[in-house]
Amino acid sequence: MNDWYKTLIWLMWVALPATALDYWRAWDQLPLRMAVHFDANWQPNGYTSREGSLMLALGIITFMLVVFTVAGHVVRAQKPGSAWPILIVFYVSLSILWFANNWIVVRNLNAQPAHSELVGPNSPASRNSDGRTISQLHS
């Protein structure tokens, strides 16, 4: 039973290449400026570069994997009866994290151009994110 537990602890690390694969498969189609944070209405309100999004996703997954790996071994040594339930919690947490990262990739692949309320007759901007000029917006 101990071998299964150790194997499952290390199998969690599949989340890292799975996340990288999501980005790699879509890399050429991803916008250079990606939405990575969303408000309560699921509208983007935080952006970063495509590379920044990848590094953020891989960084968070790596951090969680290190914490979960160490914690999994410590819990197994200190409280063996809690080892399997905590491993389930780790897998559920990583699944949610992977799903969120995958959702960000998919959302950015299917993103509609952002429209700024700041673009208007008094705005210093000459065009909006669609590339339409201010005169086209108000005609």
C-alpha cells in the first residue's frame, strides 16, 4: 500500500507538463496580451503577456506541487490514517487549478476584442481595441 501512495504522490506532477501542453498546443493562436484575472461577472480585469501567463500558470502549479509533495510525505509519516484523504484533497485541488489554467487558455483563444469606455470624443486614444477610429465609433 505504501508503494501506491508514493506512486500517486509523484503522479501528481503530471499536472505540470499537462499545463505546459495546453499552452504549447495553442501558443500560436494565443493573443500577445492575455486576460488572466476576471471580475465577479467573468469580465477580464487583469492582463499579462502570453509568456507571463505561461510562467504564472507553471509557477503556481510548481509551487503547489512542491507543497503537496512535501506535505503528502509528512502526513504519511506523522498521521498515516490521514494520508489517503489528504491525497484526495491534493488531487481535487490540482484538478481545479489545471481546469482554471486550461479555461484561461480557452477563454483567450475565444476572446472578443475589449471595448474601453475610455475611448470617446475626449479620449487621447485614436482608436479602440478593434482598430476602429474614434470617428467610426461615433458615426
